[in-house]
Amino acid sequence: MRIIQITDLYIGRVGDDTFGVDVRSNFLNILAEVKYLNTTT
């Protein structure tokens, strides 16, 4: 069993610029990686 904790999420609306960081995109990338890891192990 794996437990994944994702913290400090400040996800704004689509297209929001958070000091030059696309937080929404980063979050979606993390979710994709978690999904990938869940299917490979």
C-alpha cells in the first residue's frame, strides 16, 4: 500500500499566473505520475 500526500496546493483558475509558475499544470503532472506509479507496481 502507498500513501501519497500532496500539500500546499494553491490552485487558481485556468490561466492564472502564480509568480510565473503554472501551479495547475504542475498539479496535473503530479496526478499523472501518481496514476502511472499506481499502474506499474
